[in-house]
Amino acid sequence: MMEEEHIYIPVDQSEEVVAVPLSNLPEDPEEIVDVLKAEMVPFSLWVDFARAYLAQDKIPQYQRLLSFGTEKDVEDFYRGKGTFESIQLLCELAATHVDAARAESNKSSKTERFAKAADLLSTARQLDFHEQLSSIGLGELALARDDIEGAKREFQQAARHRSNGKENIAGILMLAKLHFRQSQYADALKLYKMALRRHPGCPPHVRLGIAFCHFHLGRPKLAEAAFNRTIALDPHCSSAYIGLAVLSLNSGTKQGRAQGVHLLYEAFESDPSNPHLLALLSQHCLVNDCHEEARQLAAAAAELAESDKQKAKCVMLEGRAWHALRSAREAARCYTQARKLDTKLPLPHYGLAQLNLLQDQSFHTSINLLETALQQVPGWQDALQVLGQLYSKMPEKAAKSLAQFREAAARSPSSMEVWEMLAELLAATDPPGSLHAYKKALELYRAAPHSSDSAPHAAENGHTEPSIHLNPKLLNNAAVMHMRGGNFQVALELIEEAIQAAASGDAVSNVTASSQVTMGYNHARLQESCGRRREAEVSYQRILQEFPGYVDCYLRLACLQGRRGDLPAAHEWASKALAASNNAPDALAVQASLYLADKDKSQWDKAKEILEKKLLGKHENRHDAYAQLALGNLFLNSISHSAKHPGSEDRDSKQFTRALALYKRALEQNPGNLYAVNGIGAVLAEQGHLTDAHDIFGQVQEVSAASEGFFQMPEASVNLASAALAQQNFAPSAQLFQSCLRRHFHGQSSRVLLYLARAQYDANRLLDAKKTLQRAIHCSPWDTTLAFNLAVVMQEYGVRELKKERRAGDPNKLTELTAAGVQLTQAWRLFTFHKSQLDRLGKHTVPVDKKKLAAHLNFCNSTFQKAQVLVKEAEKEEEAADEVRAAAQHAIQLAAQARQAEVWAREQKAEQARLDREAAGRQQAAKMERLKQDWRDNEAARQAAEQGDASKVDRKRKKDQQAAAEEAAFIEPDDDLDGAEYQPGDESDDGQAGPADDGNEDEGEDPAGAAASLAGTGVSGLMSDSEEAAEPAAEVNEALEPEVEVDGQEAEPAAGPSSHKGRLKRHRHPDVAAQPETAAPEDDDMDSDGPQDDGAQAAKRHRAALFQDSDDE
Amino acid sequence: MRLSVNNKKEEAHEDCIWSAGWAPQGSGHTLFTGSVDETVKSWSEDISTADNFTGHTLGVVSIALHPSGTWAGSSALDSFIRVWDITDLSLRAQIETPPSETWQIAFQPNSAEPVVAAAGGSSNKITLWGTSTNDGEELRSYRLPVGEDKHKRDKFVMSVAYSPDGKLIACGTQVGTVAIFDVEAGQLVSVLDGHYKPVRDLTFTPDSTMLLTACDDMHTHLYDVKQASLIEAFSGHESWVLSVSCHPSGNAFATGSSDAKVKLWNLSTRSLEQTATEHSDQVWGVAFRPDGQQLASVSDDKSVVLYSFSD
């Protein structure tokens, strides 16, 4: 093609040539063109001259020459003689247009250029459809237009075609490059290898391609060999040097790094203007904290960059350098520029997000930037990590990219970091998912070789994978999550491991003093949860000795003492907390809770004052969710007291409104606050909207059930059951109470037992109700309400037995009637006891007033008399029946004997007949055998009969004894009361069982007439409150009335690392929150241990959050 | 030291079992259990079969065994105390007390005739009942001092225990008061501080110098009787501690709790030795056999479990 220094133009029709020195090409290519045209030179000379200009970077001349060469007249002249050259010229001219279009920012001129190129190329193609060049040109054009698929098509075609009739690997190489760019390294490698096979003397950069493919496919050894081979062929190939350098740098060893840097500098020496190289050097400087050098190198690289994409990278590097130099403005400028140059480059988004955070601008912008970055590089750990922290501050945004986090984790089943990150992110929104992620991270953590024990091992096999360091943070946070899930023992073991890891000095990050204290606190907290309260107390006090400002320790100590029932000591700790924290909302909350836990209800006013004035009344605390809920509960509970008093409706409705407003506010702040939801349900129930309330409680319970133990809200279950009871779904209600007793109350809550008894009573399961009440009394023997209700149930049972329709001669009659008498006696004894309590100690000791008690006593008494009469009747009947039975039995016996005799006679006859044939002795023996058998049977029957009699006698004796005792007990039988009036019958419950007020619903179901006829009976325990005090029954209702409970605990508002301490702290001590519920007058001794644990957990979460804070930069 | 399950009887009663006690040595190793099913059962040594004592009309709250091995006592929610002759299952006395004025009972250790001390519930005292007549007779009472706090309800006296030497009697109340009286003189000797919630069970150590308590505050306290001071608070149960029994050697004690667990504690090292999880519901009673070789536990889950004890 090109001679050394001259291009020789053969003079037409002569042997002469004109030598044109390359160094002296005319500035105006037209001169050349004239000569070329005049001498009618071979077309290839046109190409030679064009390239000569190109080689001298005289682009305009080059372009002009090409333009001349592609003009119609020239083309026509050479038609048939220089098709290939024509194509060459067309393609090269097209290429200049493509290049220009790339550089063009104006959209319309860009399109124009593309159109021109396309035009030229299609002309070229038409000249020869099988020419490779035009395909390659078209491919490049497609690439420039971002039409990857089109480019691929063209390049594939090019790979098949020949160039100027000769095989040429250019097409294959283009296709390989395309695959390479698409990160399809395996495909690219295959093509490069194919090119090498077809053309073993190919230019060295084919080997370079192979090297980079291997590099990207993670085969450093093969890559290294290929790089070296490239360098052998082309000692100045800086790319190969760069490749080797990167390989060395990546080796992870110190030696490797040094060698890498050395190689880079070597390459720099030979090719100081390679932008790749400069960028790499810049990156190296960045890593080594030579930020200024890095900046300069990056800037230089950006200048030299061959494409926007590359330039973007360089500018981005420059930005990072500025960033590191703490020049936020310059950094931002660079990032923005880089982002413009290449919108797909993720790092600038990331950098901008960081800058944004640095300048404390909105999280939103940062989140958006990071999300964009992640669209480009899904699963990018660094970005995910920052995003994760941001999400934990704005959990409402998290949902969008959560899937990405999960995918990233699923994609990296062996990356502990990714799982840990996912776990931290899910902590707020999906605790079970978070726990799962922690478990996975721990699994990986345990499977990984630890630095301490694996160092020699790793060196041995030259494995470059870094061993994992002890990670107290992971252990701590996993412990916290386990604790939230209620796995206290596991959590305790983990936190102990975390403390050990932190102490070993080989931790992944330097464990700060503050996180060590936090772990100490967590440890104490878990000791507490595991029931080792004594040890926890000691631990808290030890922490306080060292850090007297650790307010949470004071608060936990206050709670511990409060739960032990030592309120004065608890208050003392709370005061210390208040002093140490300058009246922090948490400390105030604890103080309020302690007042609420007091049996002395006058203390509740103090609680109310704290909640209203010091918490909600202060601007900075006005959103305190605990205060909102606790105060709401307080209002609601004061309603349940006044509901029984006429004339308090106004006050009640005011209280409803206030409570509702508080719950709503809490819910507005945190839509996931189930405690507030529960509270709203309770208000609805109190106002009589039972169906709605039932739905709400049901939903709360569902959420709770779906949380896999992370969210336990026993009160919602109790309320659900109460609502069912109020709706007269007795059986399901009883079932709900039972399961909730088992699950949440260790079967020991006399309050829930009382409700259960009520449900069983209403479901006509009197004996079950009796047993349930006994269990309740066994838990709280001092609770007179329970005993009173037991008396009512026994009275009712007695009455029902007496009233039971019996068929004549019912064999159980006497036993049952006797039992009924016993029940009535017991009931009477208990009522008597209540009366004596009332007389002796005053009103507060007994749940009913004198009148009602008297009515009960009278009723028991009279019913007992009736029972006595009935028992006597039954005895007589029994005796008569006994006689009849005895007679019948006698008759039966006689009949049997007669039958036996008959049989015997028959057999005798038969025997007689046989006698004739057989020997007399044998016959006689057989007969005797049968006779003996018959005698034995008779004897057995007689014995059985005797035994039956004996048991009867026994029973009779007992019965007499009891009757005597009962007679002695009842002093004044009142014969006035007629059995007919005591029909316990079918009065319906009128929904009073539940939180509903009477009168609101079920009108007409309890007609006044029916009720009136029951007045004074005291039997039912089921009558309406509107009835006069004459019936004790009304009180029974009250006593058994399950109150809808509200629980002051708030649903956890997304814990997580946050600088908004207030937000996290406020749910520290819902311990107390559970207390307002105990407002039910009979239940102050009830404890709410479950919820307290929850509260503690909230505190725990808070600690976890702090810990994360302290660890994350 | 260790407990290993030796024998377990499911459905030992028809309903929740609330109390357990062993007849003293010499009369065989007979375990007595009382249930909400209104019966007291005395079990064969392998707890395969049982004799029934019936008569209570409500759940049996407490069982006591007289040191002579002749008498068993039971109290129930019907507020009757019944004293039985173990040898022929006959009833010796049936003492009717006012409702809610009897809870746990204990036999006076060194009396020839059975004398029953009853934690007096709402009566704010311990009452001693003689059993020379069928109805029993009130012999004397140990009255608790009345608290200054007006708002406090009556202290419901829940638990009662004699010191093995018979000189002292202690009781525990609903509000956590633990009081010790001189049996003979009838005086209040000391009030032990530290509990604020119901003390449902208490027992002296065999040498009568220390007292163990089981409290709803989830702790078991060990008190020095003479000094009237708290020696140690044992925590570990996750709910109320319902029952406590001291090993006759004085080296160990066991507790039963609402958390359905039985725990074995070492009194010498003052530490938890073991947690047994045989039960699925509240463990209302634990009792070491007088020879110390076995422990029995009873529960709301209706089962009885026997454990072998080894040092």
C-alpha cells in the first residue's frame, strides 16, 4: 500500500512515475485529486493518499479526498475496475460521519450525520453485497446508534463475508469486541480464539482480547500468559502492561500490589498518554490516599479519553479525588458531568448520594440517586449498604428496592455481608425475614474460616480469599433480633459470643467503647428476659458504676423493681433516671407507668398528669406514642367504671372522643401501630359497634399470628374473645379465651379465667365454668369477685338440676338432686361469707351490695328447701324403684331357675335316650359335670346381685349425712317462693357480657314483662342491668363482664439505626402501658407479664439501633 | 447433682393437680396428690395405682402429712380441712372453716395428736386446729400485725410451714409479707422483707436455720431465720414460683413454676443445677421424698412425675 516516504503516481501512458513525498502532501487535496484524475491512476492510489492524510491527522483533507473519491464521476470512471476501492472510500467516508455524529451534541445534526453515513454505506453495500467492509461499517453505525442487536447482525454477516475476495478476520474481531463490550466474555473468547486459529499471524491485539476475556472470566493464570504473549509480540503494548498490572494489583498480596504499581509505571513510561493507564494510576493513587495526584491523573485521563464512556469514568475518578479532598462542590460538579456523559455509570449516582448525605440534604434525593445506581448495577453492595441505612431512616421508601436486596442476597448465597445487610434492612419492616437473614449470615459466618485459626491454612494453598474476622456487630444484632422473636436463650448465647469476640481484639472493626457498653447492656437485658433477673440487676448496676449516665440501666432497674412489686424502690430508680437524663421522655414514661401500676388508684392522677403535661403537653414530646396510648387507655378505662352509673353518659362520650383522638394520632404517626388499632377497636366495642370491633381485633390478632412470635399482643386476643362473647358466640369465645390463656398467660391470669368462665357459663357449660372459676380462685384466692361468681354458678347449677325434666324412673335422679343440694349449700356458704365480709369490712371488699346478697341468700335457701323436698321424693321413688327392681330381679331369677330346670329335664330325657346305647357309668359322669357347671353360674349371679345392693346402701348413707348438714346450714327456709318462678329459662344475655352497654342493642329481646316475672329470683345471673337491685343477677353480669382491654404498647415503629433518638426511645417502656388495663376494679392484682416483656424488647431494639449507629460511619 | 425422670403418670387425676406430699419414712414411700377434681389420692410406690380420698366438694388446694406417718390432711376451696387416717382411709376430722379463711395447711411436727396449722387466708392469721373431735376445734392463732397502709387490702395468708424442730412457724401472704412466730410463746419473731407479691409456698431447711420462699415475683428467697435477713435471691423461672421443697440433706432444693418448669438448685453453691421440662402446664407442687432419693412434681397438665435424685 504505502511506500516508505513517497507515493508514486504512475504517469498515464508512460513508464514514468511521479513521486509525491508524504512529508510534503499539499495542503489542498484538490491538487492531488487533479493529478489522480489526470493520470487515471489505479483506484487504490486514492485510498493510499486518503490514508496518508489520515496518518498525518489531517482529517479535513482526508475527508475531502474521500468525498472527491466518492463523487459520481470518479465512481463512474472506475466502475468495474475498482469496486473494492470504491467501497473502501465509501466506508471510510461513512466512518468519518459516524465519528462526527458521535461527537455531535446537537441532535438534528447528529441525525443528519448518521443519515449520511447510512446513505454512503448502503451505496457501498449495493456495489458488492458480499463485501465485508460495508457490513463492518454498518455494524459500527448501528453501534453508534446504540442498536446492539443491529450491530451484532451486521458483524455476524461481516464474519461470514470476505474482504476484497480474501478471508479476513476483521468481522470476527468486530463481533468478538461486541460480545466483549456486552460482557459476554465466553462468547468473545471463542471468537478471538477462532480468529487466532484462522490467522495465526494476526496482530497482537487479538491475543490481548483473549487475555482480557480470561481476565474477566476469572482465570488470572491464563490471562497473565496471554498478556505476556502479547508483550512478546509487541513490547510497547501498554494495554497488556496495564492488564498485567491489574492482575498483580488484584492478587491481594502485598508483593503483587507492588509489582502491579511497578508495571503501571513501566507502561506509563512507554505510553504516557493512554487514558486507561492514567485512569488506573489515578485509581491506584486514590486507594493509597494520594488524592491530589489521583485528581491530576484523572483530569489528564479525561482529556485524553477516547469516548464519552471512558471520559465519564475519568471525570468520575476526578470527582472521587475531589470528594476525598473534601471539596464537595468540585466533586459534585465532576459527578454531575460524569453522569451526563454516561447516564449508565453507577458510581456518580452513588457519589452524589454520598455528597448529599454529607451535606445533610434530603434523604429522598440520595435514595433516588442510589436507586438509579442500583438499576445499573443490581445488587451493588456498597450502594445497597448506604441505601439500607437510608431506608432504615425512611422505612416507607424501603419497599421499592427491598426486592433488590432480597435478590442480591439470593444471588450471593455465600456472602455473609449481603445477608447481614439484608437482615439489618428488614429489621424494621419484616422482623421474621430479618431473623431468617441473620440466621443465614450467622451460618456463613460460622462456616467461614476465621482469621485467627485459618491464617496458616490460607497461606499454605495460596488461597486469596480473605478470612472472615470476628464480627461482634453481627452477633449482637442477630442476638437482638432473636430476642425480638422471643428466642431468649439463643439470643443470650449470641450476645455472650459477641462480647467474647469484641474482647478478643480481632474484630472486624474496632469495637468502640460505647458499643461494648451496649453489648453489656444487651447482655443484662437478655439475662432479664431469660428469667435471670438477679444477675441482670447486678449487671445493670455494674454498668452504672462505670457509666452513671446510662439512663436505660436506671430504667430497667426501675422496671425490674416495679415487676417485683417494690414500687418505692422502682420510683427511686425512675427518679435517678429522670435526674440523669434531664427528664427524658422515656424516664417520664416509666415514671407514669409506675404510677399506673399502683393499686392505689389515686396515683393514677399523677400518671395522667405526667402523660398530659410533661409528655404530650411539651412540644418536643407531643408525638410520644407511648404517652398517647397510655393516656388513651386511661380515658377508656375510666369509662368502664362510669358506665354503670346513670347520668355519666356525657362524661363518657367525652372520654370516648378523647381516647379515640389519641389513638388516631398515634396511628397517624405510625400506621403500623397495632396497639393504637387495638385501642380503636376497644372504643368501638365500648360504644357498641361489636361487629366492627370484632373485625378489628381479628385483624390485629392475624397480624400478630403472622409475625412468627415477633409481635405478641395478648390483649388483642382477649378483646377478640370478649367481642365474640358479646356477640353471643359463646363456644368460639370460650375457645379463644382458652387458647389465649395457654399462649400468653401461663394459664394463670385470673382475669382471663373469669372471662372464660363467663363464656362457658353462657355456653351452658356450667361444670366447666365452675372448674375455670376454681382455677381462677386458686390463682387469686383473695379476689371475692371470683368466689361470688363461683357461688352464682353453683347456685345456677343446683337450680337447673332441680328443674331438669326427667323421665319417670330416671336412675340418676337421686344422685343428681343430691349433688344439686350440695351445690346450693356451697353457694349459700359463699354468699354468707360475702355478707359477713360486707358487714365486717365494708363495701369495697365485695362486688355486690347488701340487697342483692340478701336476695341470693334467700334464693339459695328456698331453692335448697325445694331441693330437699325433691330429694326426699326421689329417695322414696328410689326405694319404691328398689322394691320393684328387687321384685323384678326375683322374678327373673325364678324364671331363670325354671328355664334351667326345663333345660335340665330335656337334657335328662336325651341322656336317658342315650343311656340305652351307652354305658351307664360314663353317662352318669357327664351328667354330674353339667350339674356342677350350672351350680357355679347361679352362684356368680347371686353374688353380683348382692354387690349391687351393697353399693346402694352405701350411697344412701352418704345422702343422709349431707342432707343433715344442709338442714343445719339453712336457718330460715322461705316457703313463699314457688318453683315456677325460678325458671332460669331462656332469658337472653342481651349482649351485656361484653363491653357493650345495655340498651343499645337487642331491644325487645328482653321484654320488661319477662324480666319482671324474674325479679327477685336471682337465678339467672343473666338479667338486664336496668332491672332493680332486687336481682343479684345484674351484678353477676357485672362481675363476669369481660372488659375490653386496651394495651398501651405501641407497635414498634421501625427500629433501626437512626439519629432520631427520640423516635426510637419512646417505645422503651411500654411495660407500664399494659397497666391501664388493670383498671378493671377486680383485677388490680393481675399482672401483665407478657406485655412487659414486649416493652423490654422495645427497649432492646432501641439498644440495637444505637449499636448500629455507633458502628456505621 | 442431678434429677432424672424415673416415672411419669399421665392423667393421674381427672383435672389439674394442685398439691403433692410424701408420707414420712417408715410408712412406705407413699405420695399423696390433691386435685381440682376434688379428690386426694395416695399412690403406690410406682405410681401405677392409687387409693382415693373423697369428700371435698371443691378443688383440693393443699396436702400435709403428719410426721408420724399416720395422718394426711387436706384443705380445699370448699374451705374444709379434712384429716384422714392413712392406714385405713378413714376420716378423722372434718373441720369447717369460714370461706376464704383456709389456704395451705401444715401439721405440727412434734405433737402426738394431729394438730393442723392453716394459713388463714383473709383472716390475716395462722389458725391451729385440733382434731380430737370430728369437727375439730380452734386451738390458737398467730395473728399478723396490721399494716399501716390503709389502702392495702387484708393480707391474704397463703402459705404456712413449721420449722422441722417444731419451734417456729412461718407464713407468707399475698402482699409478700413473710412472718415467723414462736410456736410456744405465740409471739411474732420476725418479719422478712423482700417480697411484694404473693408468697405461695415456703419451707424451712432441715436444720431449721434458713427459710426458702416461692413467690409470684419469680424469685425464690433464702432467708437467715435468726438474723431475719435475706441471704440470696434465686431467679431463673419465667413466671410465678409456685412451690418449693428442700432436700433433706439441706444441700439442694427444687422449685416448680407457672412456666411449667421444675428447677433444681444447689444450696451450697447457690446456683441453678438443672431445669426439668417434663410438664406442659403450671407446676403447682414439688416435693422431695423424706429419704431424699426422689422428687415428685405435679401440674395443671394432670400428670405426676417422679425423678431420681443423685448427688
